[in-house]
Amino acid sequence: MSPFTSIFDLFGAFIYYGTLLLLLTALWTYSLSEMLNAPIIAQSFRVLKSQQDDQHSLKLELAKIDLEKAKVEMEMAKENMKAQMEMEKLSMERETNKAKMDIETATSKAQLDMQQETLENDIDLEYKKFQAQSKPETEVQELKNEVERLKNQLEEKL
């Protein structure tokens, strides 16, 4: 059997529960609007909004710092590149100067060798000339000595 014995009981229950539902809905709506208008909630939302704004400001500051850091790193890399290129340039100049010095040294050595060879040849030539001259003088001297000896022999015989 049904708990409702008549249509009037059903209608009465409907009105009772409907009214109760309307009252609960009204109360819930009123409580919700009261909660949304409450100063504590509003203050909490303001604090949350302030914290969120602060967080965004900090993120913006961090982004600015990162940008400045990247600029400084880029400038340092640029300076390092300049220094490295200058070092390479100096190294190339040093190698070029060393090669020039080696060439000059080799040229000077070759010139000195040629001068030494020329001097040695001149000395040899002069020595040969001297030897060539000495032989006739020696022969002349020998002939003079021979003549003198022969003269002495003649005188002795006479």
C-alpha cells in the first residue's frame, strides 16, 4: 500500500515538499550571495589578486634580469671573439715575421757563404800566384847561386 492514501495526501505532500524546496533554494541563494558579499571573502580575493599581481611583477622582473643577463653574455662573447681574433692576428703576424726572419737569415747565410767562398777562391788564387811567382824567384835565386858558384870555381881555377 502506498504511504499516500488519497490524492489530497499526495497534493499536501507535494505542497509541503515543494515549499520546503523553495525555502531551501531561497536560503541557499541568500547564503551564497551573502558569502560573495562578505568582507572576508572580498578581502581574500583582494589578497589573492595582489599576490597574483606580485607574482606577475616578479616574473616580469625575472624576465628583465634574464634579458639583461643574455645581453651581458652576448657582449662578453663578442669581446671574447674580438680578443680571439686579435690573438689569431698577432699569431699570424708573429709567424709571418718569423718566416721573414728565417728568409733573411737564409739569405744572409747564403750571402756570407758566397762571400766566404769568393774570399777562399781569391786566397787560393793569390796563393797560386804567389807560388807561381816564388818558383821563378827561387829558380832565379838558384841560378844566381849557380852563377856565383861557377864564378867562384872559375876564379879558383884561374
